Amino acid sequence: MPRQNLAAFASLVLPFLAIAPAEAATRHHHAAVGPVAIGPVEIGIVAFNDFHGNLEPPRQSVAAPDGKGGTVAVPAGGAAWFASAVEQIRAKYRYHLTVAAGDMTSASQLASSLYLDEPTVGVMNRLGVDYNAVGNHEFDRGRAELLRLQNGGCAKYTVHQPCALEPFAGASYHYLAASTVDVATGKTLFPASDLRWFGKGRARVSVGVIGLALKDVPSLVSAGGVTGLAFRDEVETINAETRKLKAAGADAVVVLIHQGGAATGDDPNGCKGLTGDIRPILDRLDPQVDLVVSGHTHRDYVCDYPVPGRAGTLLLTSAGHYGEEVTDIALSIDPRRHRVVARHAHNVIVQSVGYTSAKGSVAPTTVYPQFQPDPAIAAYVGRYVTAAHGAITRVVGHLSGPATRGEGGDIWDGAGLGNLIADAHLAATRVAGAQIALTGPLGIRAQIVPGSDGAVTFGDLYASQPFGNLLVTETLTGAELKATLEQGIDDRGPFEVLSPSAGFAWRFDRSRAEGDRVVAMTFEGKPVDPAAHYRVTINNFLAQGGDGFTGFAGKADAVNGGADIDAFEAWVGAVPVRTVPAEHRVLREGVR
């Protein structure tokens, strides 16, 4: 035997030879032998939410601490980079689960949406996702299409052709829908929960996973998408399912819920001033719940949430949206006491590649790690991106002429294109009671110049509205509407004059004092009443306070609609030739 092998052999055997006499003596005197100590078993949970089919980098950034008391914009997202981040986190743990808290699909990027989000499911299969809770947008195309995403097949339930690029086998991960019940059968649409075991022998532990949507799904999607379904109370559902899982042997209980909140500040791992609909749910949860992975609000936070009457705190997480972040969670489970004895979580920013926004260049930063794209995922996504290129040339309608916006120093002015988009958004959300629609010129990325025959392609529309934003309709008083318009023309944020839909007009004067620059507002020819209530549609970026429009944020009666690009296409194609609005709905007075 070679010398190095002998040395290795000796290093393994000699320690046992050295303790052999003591063991023999113990057996000779028949002394009791204590049980071998078994330490906690660590389970890694890789969590995310609201991916929304963002296969390519979404050209957005995460605001995060720069280590010097300020913040830095970190460009993030893209499925290939997301895959690398997930793998890096999972490599830390012998045992792990990868989970999502809903809205994985729908309101997606073009390369995913055109193919009914089959490529997003394909990406998640390749990533090895274990569970996804159904969110509200999972129902955008109806129950039958959602079931197809789970089960596979090429049955056609929408205007788009399934299996257009390749056969579709469905999701290898499991959808969970504990609170979504088929009224006819009394059964949940998907399983309510699942129990997963890790380890062997006395070190074996189990994790129960519950997944559910928010109970307000019917008010967030079209009625046809949820016909015959009931959405039960979140807390009652979770608590009942928790008791079942604990009775079945669960050592830890993890809840994936498509409901969330919002924290203040620019720290992805902060929880300062947590607000939102998730709080009353947390306050009533069974104390045996160990972790809540949330979503829906597109916010990022990590909270040790104090639940009334509970010993210790409850761990609550959310990873923002669009695959820009992923949460690294560790649960330490004591297999003897059958409970979680320690846990921690951290949001990881999926830094990818820089991009150019309406406000300028956003470059990668050395403050946070930059991930490299996973080659296999990049190649898979590339097939769909290439295939979608043909759809870009599809003619969707005709315009009466160019739809332009202000350029250079007049970029604040949405002009005819802003009016056209606002009209489209209003038409799409009339069903939600919309009376007025407003859109931000800084979100309009390109003018539309139709062909010589007036033809406009889907690519033309998408170039002007490329962000995949959703429409949100909410109620504001006339006074709140004025105060919010003022936020776009103050001296503290970007100068942005919101473009209105037909029937609403306003005038402003920047030479006046802040807060008093809107000098007139009219709706249907009459002055806006400060005390009256108006249903107003904006996109979800503005609804979350984007570009400084905080007056739109936090409205309790907000109703989510479809994607802005879908509304735009429907409006342009609804008549033989859509006239580009020429009237000036916003007038600027004075000089500043």
C-alpha cells in the first residue's frame, strides 16, 4: 500500500483504536450509554414572487444602500442571471426548496406573453422550482388555461396558439391553491399544501408548504377567468391547513401567499413602517406558522414581524418583482423537538446588465455582486426571443398620422401620443368604473410613425410601451387629483406632466409656488369638484408612487387591470383608422 494511503488509513483507524479500551470497559460494567446528540437540520428556502414572465432583463433597477449613507441603483433581472443567483443560493444548503408566491406568469414580456408563458414555465422547470402559489394574474387567461400550464398539452383556450414553438409538457413544479375552491365539487382547484421530508433516521425532518391567493382575486381579474370558483378567507384557510400539516408530522410550516405589504426606505432587507393588507393576516395566524413568503405589492422587505400573543416573531419576506431579487432563507429545525429553532433571511439582488432609461444610463455597480448568465437558460430564452421577432412586424391597425411626444427639453409633454395611450387605457378600464386615465410621458419610450399606408405594427406599439406595466383603477377626490398632478410639476422630482384621456383637461403655471401650480382642471367641460370622487386609471408604476407620484399610492379600492400594451393594441385595432388626438388637453402658462 502506498505511503500516503497508509497515512490516510491510520488517520481514520487510530482514533477508534484509541477509544476502544474505554468502550470495552463501559460494556464490561454495563453502564448506560446516552443517545448520540443530533443537531438542528438546516433547510434552505429559495423564494421569489411576481416574476411576470420577465425572461430578459426588464431594464429596471433595485434601489439599495451604497454603504456610504446613500443609495445606488442596481440593474437587475433576466432569467439567465436569475438562474445563476438561485443556483448560488442552493449550493449553500444540503437540503433546499425553491418556492414562489404567485404571479409567476401573465403581464409578461413579449417573448413569454406571445407564447402563453410556456417559456416562463420552461425556465422554472429548468430551475427546479418546487411550488408556486396561485396569484391573481394566474387567472388572467381563465381557469382552463391555468390548468393547462400545470398539466401540459396544446388545447387552445385563448386567441394565441399554444405549443407554437415546441410541445408543452406543463409545469414540473406544483401549483398550490388552498383558498381557491371549485364551487361545484367543493375541492380546491390545486392542492392546498404539501409535505416534504429531508434527511434520514433520527435526523429526518419535514416542511409543510401551504400556497394560496388573496381572497380579492375576483375583483382583480375579469369575471370569466374565475367563473365557478370561490376564494375563501386567507387566515381561516391557513390556520386550518396548518393544523392538518402539523398532525401529519410537519416540523415547520411555510406559507406562500400572494398578498403583501410595503416598507419605507431603500433597503431591500428592511422592514421599516410596514403597511398593507398582509398585516391583518399575520396578526391572526396560527403561531405554528414559521415563515410567510409574500408578494403582490411588488415590494421588497425582510421582517421579523411581532404577532400579538405570539412568543417571538414571525419571519415575513418579499423579493420585489420581475426576478430582480431572490430571497435566501434558512430554517434550522430541531428533529427531536420537531420545531424551528432558528431562521434568517436575506434578499439577494440579481444584478445583471446595465441599460439606458428615460433618465439616463444605469450601469452595473461594484457595491453588489454581478451574476453571470446561466448558458443553458440563456440559450433556451434566446430561442423564444428570436421567435418573437417575427411577431413584432405584425400589423395591428392603422393611425391617421404620426403619434409624437415632446422631445429634448419638452420631454415632459406626452402630446398626441400621450393622449392616444391615455384614451386606450380609459377604454380598457371602463369596466372598473374608470372616468379618467392618466399616463406619464417619461414612460413613453418611442414615437410611433406609421407606414405609408398608415399601418402600425405590434412592434411599433411595444417600442412605445415596453415595460409590461399593468393598469390600475382607483378613486381620488378632486383635491387628491390636483395634489397628485402637482407632484409632477414641483421642483423636487422629474418634471412630468401627466397626459389625460379625452374629457379631462388641466392647466398649470410653474412660475407659481409649489403646490399651487395647477390653475384649472375640467372634467366633461365642468370644473373638477375638490370634494367629488373620480375613478382614475394609471399604470402600476405610478400606482406604486413611481416618479414621485406618491398621491396614487396606497389606495384601498385599487383594482388591477390588464397589461397596458394589450389595451393599446385593442384601441388602435378597434376601428379601421384610429385618429391621433390633436387637441391640447394640457396647457402650460407662464415661464419658469
